[in-house]
Amino acid sequence: MRTEKKVYQQTPEPIIIPLDWRDKSARVISNLFSPPLVALACIVVTALATKSESSLFWILIFIALLIIPPTLFVLTLVHRGKVSDFHLNIRKERALPLFAIFAYAALIYFIMYFGGAPRLMLIVTAVALVQILLVLLITLKWKISGHCTSAAGLAILAVALYGEDVLPLTLIVPLIAWSRIRLGRHTISQTVAGSFLGAATVIIILYLTNVL
């Protein structure tokens, strides 16, 4: 059976072409570093840095409330034909899911706040909120890479919390950018913009909250 991929950039209708090993690798990378999984990595990295006895509890709460429901929501949209696929590759299909995810994430932030979640976890959740909002606003006019936004945010967050020992983690950003470009999901400028957005939001918010 021939393996195929869809290219979205050139025409409204996907162009079907055979996959080679680079495309398969790019797809694996893109799936492994999807924004929900990167968000989970961010909260785990943050929770471990807090060294709080309640960290594990809040990791589980984050998964149960802020990872699983939005993921199921997008999968439901895919199943109903409202969006083309889980990664929301068509720009015009992104606004409704992103708005719903932002509104839901804002609700969960307040639940965490009033529930007494560690301050650092609240800050990182706020970073995620800002990133989702900015990606949503930009998406109304232009397609920016959410994968690169979340990946750059994770890399900079890890370096800020753990120091130069984790600098090699920043290599995931160009790797993910390559995968998105290779699959035809984004242009170079879209991945660069997403990477800048992800890094900038983390740096600015951590600085304003005296974490840096």
C-alpha cells in the first residue's frame, strides 16, 4: 500500500504525493511535538522546578482538565468534518478551535489559581494563555506555526528554570520547524515567527514576574 501525504500550501484542495523517509520522519516529529504534548512537557518541567509536594497533583489536574478535554474537542471537530485534521493545518479552520481552547484554558487558570496551585505553575499557565491568544489573533490574518510557538516556549522555559545544562533542548525548535516545512504545513517565515513568539512570551512574562 502506498503511503501518501497532503500538501496544503499551494491550493485549497490537498495535493496527494507519495511519502519518502524524510516525510515519514517529519510526520513523526510533528506528532511527537504537537502543542498539547509540548504543553504537558512544559507543566511537568515547571512542576519539577517548584519542588512542591503538590506538584504531582497539579500535573494530574493539568492533564485531566487542560490537555484531555481540548484534545477530545478538536478530535470531535475532525470527526464531524468541521476541520481537516487534528493539527488544524488550514488557517481558516483555526479560529473557532483556538478561541474555544483559549476560553477553556482561561477557566482552568482560575481554577488553578483559586485551588492554590504553585505560583510558578500559574505563571507558566498564563504564558500558555497569552500564546494561544496571540496565535489566535495572528491566525485571523496570517498562518503562524503553533508547533514552533509551543516548542520554543518549552526550550526557553527549560533553560530559564534549569540553566545552560539544558541548552541542547533548544535544538528541538529548528527540528520541529523543519518537520512542519517538510510536510508543507508552514513556510520558513511562519516557523520563524512562531519560534520568536514562543520564546518572547516566555522571556517577557518570566521577567515581569521576577522569575528571571
